[in-house]
Amino acid sequence: MSPDSLADRPLDEPHPSRLAPGHARRTEILDAHRTAVHAGASGYTDPESGLYVFTAVWLRDRSVCCHTGCRHCPYVG
């Protein structure tokens, strides 16, 4: 597989279609993401759903988009 192109936005900013700017728990979710990134973790437990969510850094290091709708996908433009 060839590498995909990264989106033109910071890794800590999910695409609005994946986490809306007005989402009620946006700050809490982004804090959990930031904490996981700083810890070098591959992801975090979503404070809303309880599901495991991969970080943008972990997804970026895979070099391709898997097209499964990851919240922090760094390739979604």
C-alpha cells in the first residue's frame, strides 16, 4: 500500500464530520486524546461510548487510511 496524504489540519483537531465543533463532550474527548498522545498510547477510552479510540498519531504512523470512520483519522480532508 502506498502512503495516503495527511489532511491539512493539526493532528489534535478531528475533522468536523468525525467530532462536531458543537459536540457536548468535545472538550472532554479532546482532553482524553491529548493525554493519550502525550503518554505515547495508541488510543484512549472514549468518555462518551466507552469504546477504545485510536489517536491521530497512532493512525498517522500506519501511513494509510483504513476507511472505517476513525474519529481522529489524520487522512480525512
